[in-house]
Amino acid sequence: MAVDTAIIGRVGTDELAGLAGAATVLAVVVAGSNFLAYGTTERVAHAVGAGRIDRARALGTQALWAAFVLAAAIVPALVILAPRIVGAIGLELLAADHAVRYLRIAALGVPAILIAIAAQGILRGVGDYRRPLWVLGAGNLLNVVIELPLVFIYDLSVTGSALSTVISQWAVAFAFIPILSKHISRPGQRRPDRDAMTDLLGIGAHLALRVGSMMVVLTGASVLAARSGVSDLAGHQIVAGVFMLVALTLDALAVPAHTLIGQSLGSGDRTAARQIASRVMVLSSVAGALLGVCIVALASPIARVFTTDPVVRSSAVSGLVVLGVLLLPGAIAFAGDGILIGAGDHRFLGIASLVQTALIVPMVLIPKVRDGPGVALVWTLLAAWMLMRAVTVATRSVLVLR
């Protein structure tokens, strides 16, 4: 999405605002399906740590079945309900048209996204981080190669951006298939298994509560930015795009905690799990602080990469400065999530997220916030929410691994 933001930001402000609206909806879909990665990683890692390789393979197979089932429900819903979904965000007319067009095309890539999410969960569970990184990196590169001519040579604008994204998503999904072959059940044993799928969906219920609560906050932030005007929504999308890139970097430290802690607990070694958790917290904090300093120092040049509109650029810079401050508690929150997911503490994560959301939502009732707060204030609210998350998961991480 950051690639699309950088490219569409060069096309126009309405187009970028439309992309922001569609991206908000797709973020809900992806985040809501992330239990396919997180839950699968934890379950597979526990099975591997306990020496139950056949169980790990069976769980991987059922994660892929779950991806197909979810895709069958999500794709038609997005295509049919796109205008109503976008309308709920409150975009202006031209931006809304772009958002609906992007969303309907992007819906065709949802099955590929879910396959890739499940594949990452399977591979992380067995400790294979390198190949998913290469596959996803190649997919992003392919997206750029396809998108640039579609947008700027064939003048397809948002349509070209969405098409290139869908093509690259399916390329990624197909690339994962041969990699997964030895980590899932044998061909004759790949039928849907109700018990295994129920186990994964049970994890998904708790993680869905967590993700749903988080997405209320993040979607609400986009709605507030939209109330501030097209330029502020476009600026908000730039900050959100940078945040997604940074989140991937911080996840590179937090995600291995899922596997390493899961395998340690699966083998009964709680001391190793505590040591891993401590190291992840320290490394993530250092990385978050360094990235935050870089973003604050380079806020203006970063904004120039995404847009030539001076008004949008000004909004983006103000948000990027706040984002830089947000990254230290953000890094701690990501690390804590990784530790608790690896420990199988899904229920706590769901309840804690619900409480945190309940505490931050009343802020919307403040007139200055409700009536169009601007990008800086939107991200200040997100920073306060992230601080709550950091304190909560850091404290719980210490307690759960005693």
C-alpha cells in the first residue's frame, strides 16, 4: 500500500484521498484475517517444539482451508457493498468514486492475500522467515514494475494501481505454493478437518476481538481525517503508508518471538522463553527509537516523495513528526504482542484491546476532534492509544512468562 500511496500521490489529491478510503477498508480485511498468521504460527510452533510434526502439518493445511472459506465470504461482500462501505467513511464525491473503483478491483486479490497470510503463519511456525521475506519483497517489486506504466503511460490512474496490486498479490500466492508443500499434509490427507479448523477459528475469535478493537481506532482516525478535508485525508494516508512500512520493520523483530517463544513453551523451557522475551523488548525499543528520530528529522523529504501538493505535504509533515514520537511505544507494543501471541495469551489480547479502544473512543466527542481535527491531532490521539497498548502488553508479558 505504501507503493500505491507514493505513486498515486503523484497523480492527484482526490485520487490519493480515494486510495486512503479504500486502504482503510482493506486494512480492516487484512488485519481481521491476521489470525491466520498469528494463530497458525503459535499452534504450529508449539507442535514443532513438542515434536509433533504431523500435527504441525495438519494445522498448516487447515489454515489454508480457512483462508479459502474467508475469501469466499469477503470478496462478494466487498464488490457488492463497496459504495455503501466507502460512503460510511464520508469521502467527498470525486474521492469516493476513486475509492469504490479501487476497492472493487482490489477485492479480486483478497483470496491471494489470505493465502499469503496463512502461508506466512505456517512458515514462521517452523522457523522459516527468510523465504517469506524474499517472496513478499519480490511481490512488492513486481507491483512497482507493473504499476508505473499502467498509471503514468497508459493513464489508468487508480484503476492501474489496483490492477497491478492484484496481479502482484496473486503472483505472491502462487510463489508460496511450492514452498509450502513439505509443511502441509500429504496430498491424500488434505481434506478439511472440522476440529483443527475450529481450533484455529477459536484463536481467531480472540484475535478478531483484538483486531476489531484496533481497527475501530484506526478506521476512526481515517474518518476524522476525512472530516478535515481532502488534503488532510491525503496527508493522513501518507503518514499511514509510512507507518505501515515502519511496522513491517518492527514486525521483523516481534514476529520471530511468536515462533521462538512458542517452541520454547512447547518443549517446556520457560527460562528460554523469558530470555527471548527480554531480548525482543530491548531490540524493539532501540529500533523504534532510532526509526522515530530518523522520521522526525526527515519528515519534509519523506512527504515530498509522496506528493507535490504543498498543502498535502504540510499536513503529512505534521503527522510524520508525531509518528516519530509514537514509534517508541509502538515498538514496545509490537514486541509485547509478539511475546503474548507466542505464549498463546490470545484471550487477554482481545479483552485488553477492547478496553483500550473504549478508553480512547470518548476523545472523539471533544468538539475540536469531532469537527475535523487535522492530521497532527489525529496522530496525537493514535500516539496516546499506542502508549496505553505498550504499557499493557509490556506488563502482561512479564507476568505471563513467570
